[in-house]
Amino acid sequence: MNSPGVDGALFHSISKRDALGTTHMLGKAISEIIARAATTAGLPVRLTGHSVRSGLATEARRARHDAKTIAAQRGWRPNCAELYRYMQIVDAWSDNVLAGIGL
């Protein structure tokens, strides 16, 4: 889903001659670009296109957005197990069941 007033792909295809395309870039290409940039930057971890997707969900949850909103805006099914795994990482610290019970 796009934000109001925003149309089209976030990442456009690019031809072999560096011409901007009219279609969206494939996920594999985005993943390769991110991995190459991380390696060039000397990051000690391997980043992929999935890293961006999971990072968005994690940070949206940390900002207190609810699962339904995150799922709707990013194209996940409302009860997507993958999305809930990302949110668990944040919720385990911010909504710890042991907090406030004297332990």
C-alpha cells in the first residue's frame, strides 16, 4: 500500500546502461544492493533486503504502532507469524511480564 499522495515503487528498476526503469526493482536486486553496500561499508554483519523489512517492523513496533497498522502498510497478512516474531523482540523488553511485580 502507498501513503496518501505517493504512487509507484520505492525502488525502480535500472537498466544495464543505468537508465531508470518504469517498473519496480525485484527483491533479489534490492537484497544484492544492500548486501554490497554493507560489505563496502565494512559492517561486521551480513545485511539483506530482509534486514530492511524486519528492521522496519521492529522499529515501527518500538514506536508503539500496532500490528494491524504495520501489517496493512507493509503488505503482510494481519496475523503473519513473521511480523509477530519481529514484534516479540521489542515486546520482550518493553512489555516484560516480570516488570512491576516485585521480582
